[in-house]
Amino acid sequence: MTEFCSTCRAMRGEPQVEGQGTFSEELRSFRKGGGSHDPRPTVGIVGGAGRMGSWFAELMERQGFTVLRSDLGTELTPQAMAVRCDVVVVSVPIAETLKVIREIGPLLPENGLLMDLTSVKKAPLEAMLGHSAAQVVGLHPLLGPEGGFNSGGRVVVCPGRGESGLSWITQVLQQSGLTPVYLDAEEHDRMMGLIQGANHFSTLALALAVNRSGFEVSNLSRCATETFRERLERIRFMMEQPVELFGSLLMDNPAAAEFSEQYLEGARGLLEIIVTKDKQAFSNLFASLRETFDSDKK
């Protein structure tokens, strides 16, 4: 498990390590052009024309950073971009992430910063630590690219190596109105197996039930309660997204299958109670669940 640095300790109210310089100060020593007096790092984004890459590029540009983008349709290659940048962010599909990290990681100096934006954190973080001498931070924005700034949106931050890089990205996120949430990479992936995996699994399962019901969606909407209407809107929103997005969320994080199986096991047990009309078992189930969710309020 990664040891949290002083920035993380500060967020938890613990003492910080004295004498840490700013990330800009550390980057100044190797900035391209040598004599530049601008302490702000140049940020490069692999996948910078994609949805999340574009979102992150705008976040950086809003704070005055120079941003270079490399993508499938750009002349600038990831390798050529990496050697020109102080901070490099990998924002490509999970299936391509490790390959990209292996290619560009060795190109960054020790006082540079390498980050990724994938929704799975353990494998990318290990790859960045293993294939680069740079400082390393894993990020997972808990909002879609349509999410605005200064909205209080949260971004999971997984510390990898180096304190000044972590401090710098923390300040960037906070100044953009976003809230950093510090997690160990393995804990993050386990949580996302439930938060994203089982969650999207249940939404797709409901969509399948609607599809097989024989009812027209328009008729269901006309008669729907507010709660069911919200579920239908969630399904519609999901169907408007790239299929690769949800395929990746469900298949690239091993914990997604684990928690989806737990969801199925719970559903089978609930169905057995309903079919047998076991009201006492249903009451016991409710009592157990109330205890779980009531404790969350304390």
C-alpha cells in the first residue's frame, strides 16, 4: 500500500513535512528553454483530443498553463510531446494505458510529473512507478467531461511518488473548484467495483428487463413514478455514451465482476423471499439493511 505523503496528512489534519518547495520551483530547473522565468510547467496530454483529455486540458488552460495535446489525429506524437513537457497526463482507453505509459514513462526526468486519468488505478500506478523515474500521481475524476469547474466535483487522487508533484496537482484541482479525495490505488479499485461496476450492471439489468417486458418505453414513461422515471432517464443517458466506456468500466476492473456477482447473489436471495412470500424473512432483510444505512448517518 502506498504511504500517504505530507499533502495527504495535511488533508487529514496531521502535521506536514517542513521545508517543501513548490512544484513550480522544482520544475524550473529543467524547463525547456532553460532561461525562462515563467515557473509554470508545460502540461502534455496523451489523448488530449478525447472527452476526458479535453476536459483536463481546459482545466489546465483556465489556470494559465501551456498545454500540448497528442492524439490519433495530431502530428505531435506522445514521445515527441513528452520530451517537451514537465507534466505528462495519460488519458487514453484503459486497454491502451499501460502501453502508452511504457513508451513515454522513461522520457520524463526525475523532477517531472507523470499522471493518468483512468478509472482503474492500481495497474496504471504500478506501471508509472515501474517505467518512469518521475514523480507519479494517479487521478480519477468522479464526474463526466460535461461536468463544469467550480462545481465542487470530486477527483480521486492516488499518491504514487514525490510530494511536490502531489502538492501541485492538489492546488490545481482546488483552485479549479474541485475536491481531491485521497485513496490508495487498490482501495480505489475495490470501491469502484461497487460504485461503478455493480451500479452500471444493475442499470443494464433493468434495461434488459424493460427490453424484454413487451411494453413500449413511451408508455412506461407515461405511467412511471418519479423514481422509475429517473431510472429510465439514467438508462437513456447510459445508451447515449460510447459503448466502450461502460464495457471498460465493467470488464477492466476485476472488482466489477466480483461485486456484480454479489449483486446477483443478493437478488437471487431476495427473489426467493418474494416467491415464497416469506414476510418474516423480508422484515429481517429490511432490518439488516436499515442498520447498515443508519450507521452511515452517524
